[in-house]
Amino acid sequence: MINVGMVEPVRLNLKSKFKFMCHKGIGCFTRCCGSTDILLTPYDVVRIKNRLGISSSEFLKQYTTIQIDENSKHPNVILKMGQEGQRRCPFVTEEGCTIYEDRPTNCRYYPLGQAIMRVQKENKIVNEEFYFLIKDENCLGYSEDREWTVEEWRIDQGADIYDEMNKEWKEIQLRRDPQGESMDETKQKLFYMASYDLDAFRKFLRATNVLDFFEIDNRELEDIQTDEIALMRFAFKYLKYIFMLEETLKLKEEYKEKFLKAYQSKGN
């Protein structure tokens, strides 16, 4: 989500072409980096908080706000802008973005927007991804001669890597509780922690011994405990399992009763 300009009502695919270029010599350089809402993904948080050298808990508290989705009731993390004037991004100066190599997914995609819908095709539900062009009347980048396909732009900006990292999380965002229940406050807290606050999620796993409940091979178990990306991927599996969206994990027989009482009875 990045609210800048108007959205052209034309669906684009990976082969669609458009003209755009942004660089320091252009007259509107960095003007688009303010007065906007930028939704952060889990991988965005990992990259930025590591760039800043702080914990995910510290980053979330200092640089973000929470916005509850009206339909899914999922808590989304929004980058906190400055409070005065143009409400500038905290990481942008006149010289440009100070975290450019680790900038959020939405910034990488601009001037494109990305959307994913669950649609029914041939008697099954699939995720359909498409793109659209965001037209900002104050942006001079559209007047540049550099032509791209959507696919070329994604790769050039590194957005394809971010999409891959967030793929399973996006699936959770699109799914609904199979029992038709909205996400209550307890589930919201779990979703927020496992999605965005990996440092808190790691502490949660250690404090509750959750990893002991599941059949996880030793290599994956070691990766979860030592590698942040592996931890993030496990968090997505855990959310799918807890919210009963998909049986992504297998409980050990001796822990089934204990786990069900401790977690599912609380609505987790």
C-alpha cells in the first residue's frame, strides 16, 4: 500500500511495458517520499532493522504504527512518517534514501503497484497476481525515455527477491478463518509478533518450548534457532497451522493434548 497519485485502471502483467526513470538529477527527486502510507512486509522489517542495527521490537516501536485491516482484521505495520510539513519518510534526505539497499517492497515497486486476488479457476482457488501503474502528477519520472517491462523492473529493483521472501505471508493475508471467525485480539497479537517482531517471536518459542511440540528435522531446527530467515519462514508455517489454514506442521503424538489445551482452547 502506497498512496501516491492516481491508479490507472489497467491491469498489467509481467510483459507489460511502461516508461519511467528516477535519478538524483530529476527535478522531483525524493518528493514522493512523504505524505504517503507505506505498508511494510515481514522481510521489509528484517532488512531495515538489521540495517539500523536494532531489534525488531525497537524498530517497530520507533518507526511504525499499526493499522487493522477492515475486512480480515489483520494488524498491518505502516512506516511512520514525519509529523510536520510533507510528512517525510524518516530515512530520506535531500541526497536520497539512506537505506536504499534495504528499502521496503513498495518503494522498490514504485511507480508500479502490485495486487493479489484469490480467484476460482477450473474448480480450484488460485492466487492471481497483477500490477498497475501509479500516476503521480508531480512525478517527472514518467517523462523519461527509459522503457521497461514489469518483469525487468521487478528484477532491476530487487522486488522479485522480496516477493519470494514474503510469498507465504501474502497467502496468509489472503486467507480467511475456515470457521468464518474474525481475528480476535489474541490472534491479532500472535499474528503481529510472528509476522513482524521476530526477536519477540524467538523469545516466545524459547519460553514456551513450542519447537519441541512438532516433528522438525535437526537441520531445520538448527536453522530456525540460528538463521533469521529460517525463523521467519517457520513463523509463516506456524501462523498457517495455528489459524487452521493449512497443516504445515505435524504435532508429536505425546504433545497433541497439551498443545491443543494450551493454544487452540485460547483461540490461538
